Amino acid sequence: MCQFTVTVKHDDTGWDHYANRFEIIGADGKLLTTRILRHPHVEEQPFTRSQGRVRIPHDIDSVEIRAGDLVHGLGGAAVTLAVPHVQAAGREQKPAAGE
């Protein structure tokens, strides 16, 4: 399981137009999780929120994080991050072929 801490910058104007979510997408294009943002952050820009307990399949070595708002949907600058897989002992482990 992974935890992501995401910083979003959006020109929130109030309840009619604000960043209302961010998504974490696997390199295979599958949605791994969505963090719903339930209120505008007009006076708090940029703002940071976390999403924990995200299961990353062993065959995924990177994820894309993207945000969305009520008016335009998903958009803006997406960020791609490498995701190292860790053994219980704490050492990095690359997935074996066919895993």
C-alpha cells in the first residue's frame, strides 16, 4: 500500500468553480484511486492533501496524478511518478518478468 501527498494549485473562485478531485492512474491507464475534495480553497493556494492505502499492482512502475475541477473536468499539468516496489525487509524490488 502507498500513500500519496499531492499539492494542487487551482484558481478556485468559490462553490461554483473549484478543484474537486485528484486521481492516481496506473501506467496501464487504470484508475487506482480518486481523492474527492469537498470544498473550495480560495484562500489556500496551493493546497496539499493526502490519499492513503493505495494498492499499486506489482507490474506498475509509475503512476500519473491529475486533478480536476467542477467546470472543466480533468486537466492542467499531470505529474508522473516512479513507484518502487518494496519487499517486507525494506529493500527495493523490481517485479520479475511475468509477475
